[in-house]
Amino acid sequence: MGVADTQLVTGSSRILSLWHDIRFPVIIGATFCYVYWKYCFYQPRATVPPRGRREKNLKLPSSDYEDEDEDEEDNYRTNKTDKTVRLPKDDLESDQRSTVAVFDDTNIADTIKVSGTSSRKARNVKVFTRKSKLAKAENRLLPTQSEIYIFYSTLTGTCEKYAAALESALTTNPALKSRKVIAQNIDYLDDLDTYFVTPTKSLNDAVYLFVVPSYATESPLDFFIETLKETYNDFRIDSRPLRKLGGYAVFGLGDLEGYDGDEYCYQAFLLDKYLGKLGAPRAFPIGTGDVKNDAKQSFEEWIDHLSRTLADPASVGELLNIVDSDDEGAEEAQDEIETDIAQPASTVKLSKTTDSKEVVDVEDMGVIIENSKPNQVVKKEMVGKNTPTYNSLTKQGYTIVGSHSGVKVCRWTKSALRGRGSCYKFAFYGIRSHLCMETTPSLSCSNKCVFCWRHGTNPVGTTWRWQVDPPDVILKGALEGHYQKIKQMRGVPGVQAARFAEAFTVRHCALSLVGEPIFYPHINEFTSMLHERNISSFLVCNAQHPEQLRTLKRVTQLYVSIDASDKESLRRIDRPLHRDFWERFNECLDILHTKSEQRTVFRLTLVKGFNASEVLGYARLVLQARPCFVEVKGVTYCGTTSSPTGPGAAFKSGGSKDGLTMANVPFYEEVRDFVVQLNQAIKDLGLDYDIAAEHAHSCCILIAQKRFQLDGDWYTHIDYAKFFELLKSGAEFGPMDYIAKTPSWAQFGSAEAGFNPEDERVMHKRKTKLENVV
């Protein structure tokens, strides 16, 4: 090998050695430069797929189904397969927006025209095919096993029948045979959040259908719509929780003749509006029917078109383009935050969709506020006359007082007038039933208990949103209504003249009729008016309004309903409307503990199969609140409420999986055994309680603090004259300052089992084990 060859080999070896030394830094640096150039400077042209080529995995515009932020993230993650072209922003004018180019697979345009710029300089151009959009709609709205939910609300049963017809039509449709159809009464859903606030994954792609009435007065549907509205306006939770639904559709029933104009089917339109605001895609336009004319025909046509839509993916896709469910119109979105005044020149509008506003001088704000007062919304009545709620309650024997109160004569009042015995309050506290008025200043309640006597005919709500009647008007109307009911008893055989005359002077008021008395904004004024008339006050609340309980002034005896000892049991049996019901429940118990100056009572309704085995849990609640008394009462049977399989079932309370039957009513022996166990559990926790009195005919037993037992006798009765004397004196006093001795026949273990021997005991023979019922 020559010298030249040797030098060549040596030079090559040096170059190769140098490459081995620097190859890794060079490769890494080149890769970094390429990536940096690719993502920071490279700007490809907007491309159009070749004719006839089928596109896959195309992204839909963000306004169709998903949030804009989600689209941005998904496009950058899947840019290798996504045919949507998303380019970086450049120096275009700030008011230029993204352009969406829509092409049909069978006729794709050769060029893309962008307003204000050439196709080469187009930025943020989205290209997708119509057929791919329909494919996505099909995958989204029509999965093989997705469910169809039919929600309905009803007071008179009309919407229940229409919902049954819709269920039957969808179930028998061959094209929808793979879809499970579930009908539920929305007024009695155990947990609205599960379906409309935080839907579970199992509800993804489900279709929601609604059949709802419209009333010009308060109805349970108002609470549901209010819940949707609060969800939309609550910044703490997802503002679009229903965006993963497969779709929704609403049909409203109304009276065009009676409620023309904006009131006709207005609740259906509100429901349709807020479902859209919560992100649900509209599967079919809203339908309406006039119950006095064409409701049936309109509903059948709506069902026909809806069934075709649900069975045809292409139709669903086309309908979703009618109105974007996320936008619903800027004008509707501004309803919650615009201030309208008389003079347009002084108008201030804050837009939820554009952050713009007109500038107004500070000096003009007073005029604006003053001019805006006449436009305030007038609150409607809770129970208006000649409404389904009014008619239903009056048929049950209630006298509606004003717009939100009621009074009713209970069966024990009738029994006492005939000398056949009073209720357990006479045995426990000395209240003669014929001197007692049962009333409530609020027919609305924040619970929908499974054992409610009213079968859901009273309104519900978590906040007071109705007009308020003065307390003096309520008291006057309640007394007049009560006395009118007493007058109707004058011709009943067996009514004693002396007691009939006494009954026209009310001495006790049980604020436990229906609804939530403490919910009434002027409850303190109302109870003070009772005391001024020497009428004792026995107030029952459901432990869901801690603020009202905290500010409640002295009453003769304060009850708190304790129907469960843990969160899930309380949700199941009381079906509370508040999302934080368990926190409210415990806060009320803590407040009750602080009211040591009053006679406080735990009221426990024992429901077999629900809460009859929670002995230790109840004992811990007693430890937490330290009430003076614990009443344990077996649930009152008020008609079979079997669990339904559809809207046509006989479950009058509607839609709950936890219906009650006679099997849920415990025998007196079972109640007594439960009380013995509870009393022992309370003692095991170091508390000084014992069983004091009983009233077998009401299936009720009383546990009391041992301080009410003096020299071996119980003093659970009330000296009412002493109570009013102490109250009017203004002096401080406590529960032990107005006690009276409990009669021997009322004390636990007596031969009379709580029945007053002065009254006549009437026995009724039955074929069941409940043979002795007064």
C-alpha cells in the first residue's frame, strides 16, 4: 500500500472516529430543529380530499357536540388520522373567524373560498364531510343498547296516559326493538342529580323524552325546571352535564283556550330551553297539544315522526343541525343577566356571550334602578284556586287558606267528639283532640317521603319562590276553616254536646299537617299570634332548614322528624330535594341540642323494611341532639303504593322504586320490641333515658329523659296555663318549669295501654291480625 493510500485510510478513520463521537448530539439537534420548525413555522395549505374518497375519523365542529377546548386538544393529539385542517393563527384581522367548509362525499368542491382572503392564505379552515357527520350522529344517538327514558309529570293523570302511549309505541316499534324503554314520573325521582346534574356513564348516549303539562299555578314540574336553571347558573359544577346524552325531545300538553299566548305550554318550552342550555343535543323539535282540541292527533303525529327519527341515523343527524343545542340563541342566554328599563337610551346590557357593555354614568344608575322596578316578575300563588293541586287537596278534606296554607280535621278529632278516644298526644302531653287544630302555613315541602299521606299532591321546593300571605290572614282563615269543619259534625251520631261546644275554642295547634311549617317566612309571627290567643304550638320540621330552625323562637314543643340514621337510608325514605340534605340534617340536630330552653322531640316514623333495624344509628343521633323525648310511631297505612313498571302502573305516588304496601306497616308488638332495643342502646351510650308512655291505638311509644320521672311517676304532660304565664312574664324558663303528671293509664306497661278509661272503646273485628282498631 502506497503512501497516498495510507493517508486516505488514516483520514477516513479520523472522519469515522469523529462521526462516532458527535453523531448523537447531531441527530438529537437535527430532530429538535425539525420538530421546532414543524410546529412553529410550517403552515400547510388547506387541502381537500380527492373525489370519491371516504374519509374516516373526521372531527365535527366544536359547536355540534363538544367543547372548543376539547376539540383543540383532540386535533393535536390525532393529527395523523384527522382530516380536519387546523392551522395556527396569523396576522389576519381580529374580527375574522374560522370558516367551516362542508362538503358532500358525492360532490366535493374543488376550491375553498374564505371570506376576506384567498384560499392559499386561509387559516383555521375545518374540512369535513356530511356523511361522516351523520356517521358520528348515528354512533352517538343510536348505540345498539342505549336506553330511552320517558319522563313525565302529572297532577290529574293525563300526562301519565300520554306517556304510556309513547312507551307502548316505542316498545312495539320493530326498528327500536334493541332499545330499552324506561318510563318514570319525574316528580318522584329519588335523585335528580343522577340524571340531570352528574349523569353516570351508563346514561351516555341515552335519549330523554319528556311529556309534561303546563299550569298557570304551582306544580311539581316547577321545581324540576328550577333545578335545571340552578344547575345551569351554578359556576361550581359542569355547565354542560348533558352533552353526552344521545338526544332529547319534549312534548307539552296545555289548554290553548284557557291559557293563550305565552302561558300556553310555557313549561314545556322552558324545559326544552334549559335542557339545551345544559348541553343536551336536541333529537327532535318540541311538540305541543291542546287538551281540548287536537292533543291526541298532535301527539300521534309527534310520536310517528319521533319514532322515524330515532330509527333513522340520517334523520337524527339532519335534525341536529336545526339548532345548535349549545347556543340556544344569544337573546335567551341573556335573560338571566339583562336589566330592562323603560327608556332605551339608558339601557345597560351585559351579554353572556360577548363581554361587551354600554357605558353608563354613575349619576344615571339611580334612574336605572328606579325605572327597573315596575318590570319585576310577580310571584305566583303556591296553590291557586281551581288548579289541579287545589282540587286534589280539597277532595282529601283540606281547606286551603290563602295561597299557601291549609287546615284539616283529623280522624282523632272526630273520634274525640264522639267520646271514643283521643290520639297519642293526649296520652303523652295532655292534648284533647277535639280542642286541637291541625294546620300548616306552608303546603310546600322539601321532601317527598315514601310514606307521605298526601301521595304527592302538595307542592315541593327548596326555596320560597311564591307570594307570601300575612300571618294574621292565615290564622284567621285557619280558625274559620277549622270551625266550619267542626260544624259539619253536628249531625253525626254519637257526637257529645259538651265536647261539640268545647271544640269551638281551639286550645292547641299542631303545625304538622302537610308540607314544612318552618318554611313559611313569618313563622315566628304566626306562632306568637297563637300564643297571644292562649293556643299552644306543636311544630314539626323535617331537619332540612337549619337557618330557619336556628332563628325559630320558642314554641310549646318542637319536633324534628328523624326517619333514618344514615345518609343512604335518609335518601331512600325521605327522598329530600336538597343536594346537601345529609349536611343539613346533621346541622339541624346540632341546633336542636342548643335549644335546651325548649321541649324538644325526635319524631321517628318506623317503616318496616326501611328503617326498622337501625337501632344503634338512632341511639347515636339521640346522643348528638339530646332531645327531651323520642316518639317512635309505626307508619300509617294510606293506600298501597306498589312499584311500577311503567306510567300505567297503579302507583299513585309515581315512579319510585320504594313503594309501600301493608307489609311495610309494623305491628304494635314490633314497634314495642324496637323501642325496647333503642332504649337499651341509648343507655349503653351513657344517656339517662327510659320508656315513659304508650298509646297502642296509635301504634306509638314515648321515650323520655329520666329527669321527667319524679318519685317513680312520669311528668311528660304539659301545664299549659303555666306555660302561657311564664311566656307572658318575659322570664327565662325551661322544660321542667311547666310539667304535669302523666296519668297512670298512659304510662308504659299499664293495662289500658294509653287508652283513656273515661272514653268508650269501640272494637272492630277484622280478618287480619289487626283486629282491634279504634
